[in-house]
Amino acid sequence: MMLKSFKILCVIFLVIFKTSNCLEAQILDPEIYPNNETKVRKNSIYGELFGSGFFLSLNYERELYRDEKVKFNFRIGTGTAILVNAVPLAGVNLLFGKNSNNFELGFNGIRTYAISIMGGDGNYVLANPVLGYRYVSDKGLIFRASFTPFFQLYDPDDWVTDELFVPFAGISLGYSF
């Protein structure tokens, strides 16, 4: 089952990467960057401690839209946690701000595949809103700090009797290119 999820994530990644003009030269909008002073970085890779991928995750983002104050990104990644084998996630982020400092607002969908010693099979579908801060340096260094709570959407075994809400937060480091 984990291999199937990995294949799905790879297909999604390839479709987004190929359809978003990634092979064209990046041209700067003279209204947004009048002196051509900043390189447009449409791809990002970062590791996240805690946050959306539970304990540790690796993520890829592709910028799909940009104007002077707003950016729209698509995100895929995979994470892991204690007693959880794989945590594939996909989501969207809106970034508000100019230059390096941005307010981040996003939403992820997460499917967990857990070891069954805790009862039930631990396979859940979770919603994961993101509210945070993102810094991207001129050289491409990324730092993120986010509030990332989890909401249970689907529990096939009805193992969790109450609605699941887990407040959570995370930090990320990575590179934008």
C-alpha cells in the first residue's frame, strides 16, 4: 500500500512539474521586479520537524501563481512518526507578502498508514490547515514556522470514538530554486 501511495505522489509530481513551464527560462515581471534584482524561484524542497508530516517530513513545492503580493503553491511530501509507517500529504499554500517575509495560509490532506498494535488499523484521512510565517532569502534559503493542527476526516475502524483534533506546530528548513 505504501508503494502505491509513493507511485501516486510521483505521478502528481511529474504532472505538475511538466505542465508548469519549468523548462522555460524564468522571466521577471518588470512591474514586480523593476531592476531585475531578484530571481524568481518556483521550486522548493524542505524538511519539516513536527508540523504537517507528524515527526519528520520531506516536502516539494511548486509555485503555480505569483503577483506582487500573493503566491500560490502546490505541495507534496511524505512524513513519518512513531508507530506510523508513512504519511503521504498533498496541499496548497497561499503566501502573502513582498520580498522575503511571507504570511502562509494553507491546507493539506493527509493519509496515514499506521502499525496496528495501538488497536484498529490506524489508517486515517486527516485535514491539516497551516497558519504560519515563511522567510525565503535572496540566495534561496527557506525557514518556516507554522501552526499545523490535525482534524480527523475518516476513520475506517471507528477506533477513535470522539472527533480527533490535535493542535500541532512545526519548523522547516530548505532551499528554493
